[in-house]
Amino acid sequence: MHSLREGILDGTGDAGKASVPSFSMKAVFRGLRHILWPKTATSDSSPRQLRPTAYLDGLRGFAAFLVYIHHHQLWAHGAQDLKSPVYFESAFGYEGEFRLSTFYGIRNFFTGGHIAVAVFYVISGYVLSVKPLALMQAGEHLKLADNLASAFFRRWFRLFLPIIVTTLVYITSWHLFGYWNFACPPKETYGEELWNWYVEFKNFSFLFKEGGWIWVKANTHTWSIPLEMRGSVITYISCLALSRATTKARLLCLVLLVVYYLYIVDGYYGALFIAGMLQADLDLLARKEGGYFPGFLRRLERHKTFIYYHLFVVSMYLAGVPSSSNKIEVMRDNPGWYWLSYLKPQAVFDPKWFFLFWAANMLVAAVPRMGWLKRFFEGRFCQFLGRISFAFYLVHGPILATVGDRIYHAVGWGRPVEEGKVDMLAAWRDLLPLPKTGPVGLEFSFLLPHLILLPLTFWVAEIVTRTVDEPSVKFAAWLYKRVQGGGKPEPKPESSEAMLRLA
């Protein structure tokens, strides 16, 4: 059974470890198969044991899958028509365009990448705080301090080590194999590439960085990771600051923090993390006998089925917030969003994040109260997605910009070449043109390439999970143990009075 995740991008387990084989050709092939097609914790016939929050792993994994779909849709269709991404990310009927892929609720399966990121942050706030909150409610303040110290120390390494490895391997492959990619054209020399990568990464990974690029150009989808780190810090500090507060005061402070981040300053990611923490706190209190739980929520419990089904429907509508522009005037031009646009607080720069905050929180709250939906996210496919979700998120962009771009060019989805520019993929263009029949977003020529691209992305993500992601978790834990002296007890510290005298 997997250990408790420490965040939206965390996941490690002991499933699939192989014993050391004897030296033989059969053993060698078996070892290669283990590396390339490793067994997962759910790939055998033994009964699965799921944690109470396994649905969050599945929801996280499926959200990562929506990011994959979103980016492929915009990549292929944006290459043909610059207006296509605008229609994809707009409401049903915008500028007279009535497409199945933009219909209410359905569009989340085509361009659900935005709601996916919001869901990532809510789940992170939940899982990062659930153990500290449990210790807090039990009055275990010393254990709480140890837990927060360990989690805070390991967090940066856990988030950024996989990015270091994957982006370094990616830029090295450009010069090692001499291929071109559209997303980030290679530098003239490998030395220049390394220096550029170093400068970008050191700035990108700095928690208090202001201005400039918000991603590593070799993989622009990493923009969400610094915000993940900031949200993690907000969560840890909130746990520490409220560790001695009464239950009522803690809940009130969390609500006020959400209001602060969402309505007073433009800190939507902070609001998402704190809202996840608030949900975790309420869930723990609801299971605790004889403890405090808000009375108005207890009175609504008898109506929970009615309430959560309606919250799910509302979340699906809000998740489809127009996202082609951050201008409020453009949102008001979208059918069904004129009056809603006036709810946007003054502090919020990009209006979509305000509505995605509510959509993500409603969804995360509704899933465990809707049996059929919870069972879906606890299913094998979603659990597999959850286990590889971080690696899947990191590798899908580079695969899209290299293999995907060439396959899309080959089947007829190539982008036009600007005047005076060299067509770098001329050899791939229309090699095997396929008909663009079918609804927009479900064309035959768009779906067929995924018979190659999706398994390839899963395969690479599986390898990265086992060779980079999980070792990063173990390395961070090992390093934290080492800085503690390898588990050896330190000499007894001086008393506080003696230290004050020295001071």
C-alpha cells in the first residue's frame, strides 16, 4: 500500500521492487522488461488496498490527463487556425461558434487544463495539512513541529529535483542527437545551452523571484511548480501559526486567509491551498466524536446528497470559464458569463482563477460524497494516473514538442511556415495525410496519432517516475536524516537560562 502523499505532485511506494537476479540472459531480459515495463502496485491479481484518500490520487491523475489533452488540442488546432484556441477556450456560442467541444461541461474534457491546475492546488493544501491538522487536534505539538520541519525541508528537493533531471536530459538530447523542436530552439553550442539552462533554472526555482520568465523555456508547463512551492510554504506556515489556536479560531482564521488571498490581494494559489487545508480540517473534525464541528454544517448533513450533486454541476459549469483572454470585457462577450463576470473581485488580475477557485473546491468536496464518482477515481486507471502524475505532467510537453509535432505534421496538422523562415519539418509535412472528418477536437486525423503518443507518454512517465521521481522523494528523506546526524542523538542542549546568560 502506498504511503501518504505529501502533495499534489508527490507519490512513492515500494510496489514493483525486484530482487537481485542471477546472471543469465533470461535474467537480463527480465531485468530490462522490469525497467521498461515495470509492474505497478495495481497490476497484479492481488486485492487492492486503498487508503481513505485514494480518490484524491485518482482525481490528481485524471487532472494531469486533462492537461495532456488540453495541450494537444491547442497544439494541433492552433497550428491550423490561430482562432481555434480562442474558440476552444471560449463559451458555447461565442462569436456564433456552436461546437460540441465547447458545450457546457463537455468542454472540460477538451480544455480542462486550467481547472486541473486549480484542483492540483486544492488537493495539495489538503494532503500537506491533513497530518499536521490531525496532530494539532490531538494536542501533539512536539510531533507537529517535527512533522512540519521534515516536510518543509524536503519540499524544495521533492518539487525541483525531477525538473532539474528531466530538463537537463531534454536539452542534452537536442545536441546529442541533433534534432530541432519548435517550443525551444536549441542554442548554437552545448556549452551555451547549459549556461542558459542554469540561469533560467536558478531564477525559476527561487521562491521570492519577481518578474521575468515564470518557467524553464525548455518546458514551459513547469510554470505551476513555483506556485506549488509558494502554496506549500503558505500551508506549512499556517499550520505552525495556528497550531495553538482553538478550533473555532483556527477555522475562522482559515476562512479569513481565503478571503485575503482571493478578494484583497491577487493570490489565487494561496486561496486554493488554504481552502484545501480548510476542507481537510473540516473532514477530520467531522470524523471526530465529541469534538467541535460548525453547527450549520451539521444541520445540512441530511441534505448532503442534494447539496453535493448540485455543487458538482455548478463546478462543471464554472470550470468552463472562458480563458482565451484575461480581459473582463472578453468574458462578458461570452454567452452565459455576462452577469457572472461582475462577481470578479477587484484584486484578481486574471478573472478565470476566481471562478476556478470555486469550481475546484466544489469538485474536491463533492467527489467523496458521490459514490459512483469516487469509485471512478479509485479505479485502476485513475490510480495509475495518480502514481505517475508528476512525471506525466513533466514529460508530456517535451514529447509533444518533439515526437508529437512531427506526427501532427505527418498527418496534416502542420503549422504554416512564416515568410523568410526555413521549414525545419519539411521532411515530415503531409507524409501520411489523414481526413479531418469528425467533430472539432475529435477529428480522425487528430485521434489516430494518440495511438502512438499516449502510450509513449505513459511509458516515458512510468520510467521517469521510477528512475527520477521516486528516488527524489527518497533522496530528500535521506538528506533530512543526514542533517539530523543520521539518527544519532545529539549531546543534551544547554538550558534556556544558560543560553540567555551566554547571550
